[in-house]
Amino acid sequence: MIIGGLFHDIGKVKTLTDNNQLTFLGSMIEHDALTLEVCAQPLSELEIHNPMYAGILRHCWTCASPNARYGFKPQYRIATYIQEADNMSSKLI
């Protein structure tokens, strides 16, 4: 699940340049909205072999994020930890 936490911010590959500037897409969409899109193929493959873990990862990456359109309360402790770590890291910038 540590890797799952790291992938929480993977949408940033589409919203930030190498110099931490917003891309065109990043000027219109928050990075967290793109996590599932970026991870769609690997999640589809994981779902074939382990649908429960694929669902847990989707939940952990999208639940309870600030301004999230999903708005589900974390159902797993790891989801809470990911959200707390994300909140703390955003305050460091």
C-alpha cells in the first residue's frame, strides 16, 4: 500500500512540467482528478486478477480529497493516511 500512496499524486505528470509550471491541462483540472485516468490500464489488469485490491486503490486515491467530486468517507485506514499525508505535503509548498 506504500506504492498505492505514492501513486495518489500521479496525475501531476499531466498537470506539471519538469519546472513545476502548470501545463495547459493543469490550468483547468486538478491533478487528483487525473489519477484514475493515468492508472486506468494497470487498474484494469489488476482488476482481472484481484478486483478487491483494484477497488481499494481506486477508493484510497479518490475518497475524501479536498474538493473531491466523489466525497466518500475513507473506508480503510490506509485511505485516511494517504489523505493526511497529501494534506501535510501540500502545506509544505
